[in-house]
Amino acid sequence: GLGASGGFVVDTETHVLGARTAPLHGMSVSWKEGSAWYIPAHLVSAFRGVLEDPRVPKWGHNAKYDVEVLQQAGIRLHPVTFDSMLASYVLAPGTRAHGLDALAFTILGIEKIPIESLIGSAGTAQRSLADVPLADVAEYSCEDADMTLRLVRHFERALRKERLLEKV
């Protein structure tokens, strides 16, 4: 399970996209490429032990967001030992595209599910994730967690090669 995983990705979803203070909708976790699990908000507190366990590393993409969202839910996510967005900045500071969708496409060659397919496009009356079928949210969020894990692995290798990351 998560405690014995040696580390895992956490990706949170809020009812209002990108709003740190919006209610937690749920979170996805991934510790094996190609696999991820979605945990609805009402079950997240059951994972508090491992989310707060200092011996189990957590990884994310723009992990500060996930830390703040979980903090709102009364959970202290730590330690966050790798952030694929920060790694992208370090390795390609001249690039603007450090978002998860852009990196999944440019580095992994995978076109992610666009969030617009769930909530509509910006400028129109966007739906809350609370109004989207759970199965669709879970698929979207799990894909985020899986892509983040693949990027974490990719960037760890790249940073080691550039001697920017000590072997741990």
C-alpha cells in the first residue's frame, strides 16, 4: 500500500478548478506508472496517517497547491521531496510551458484529457467539479497523478545526469 510504496504522487482536485480555498473534491495517488487511485474527499482523512508520515516521501506537480488544499482539509502533507514543475523550471528556465498538460505532451508524448471536456471552457459558465460524474473526475485526476509520476521519474534522471540532484 501507500505506506510501503517508498513514495507516491499526490494530486488534489477542488470543486472550483485551481482555487486553493475551494472545498476538496478528492485526490489521486500514484506510485506505479500506469496506475493511480482516486480517493473522494470524504475518504481522504482515512489516509491522514500516511499523508503526514515523515518517512514516506510525497511528490507532486506544483505541489505547493496540493499542500495548501490539503491544509484547508486539516491535513499536513509532508515531506514533499520532489516537484516536477520546479524540476522543469530548473532544467528549462527559458521555457514558458511548465504546466502538466504541456509537459505530458512534450516529454511523454501523451495528450491528456482536457479539463474543458469536464467543466466547459473558460469564459463560459464553467461547471463545478461537484457537477461532473465521479467516474469522469476520477479518470481525469488519476491521469494527472500518473503523468506526474512519469515526469518525476523523467526529471529525477535528467537532474542526476546534469549533476543537479544528489543520489539519494
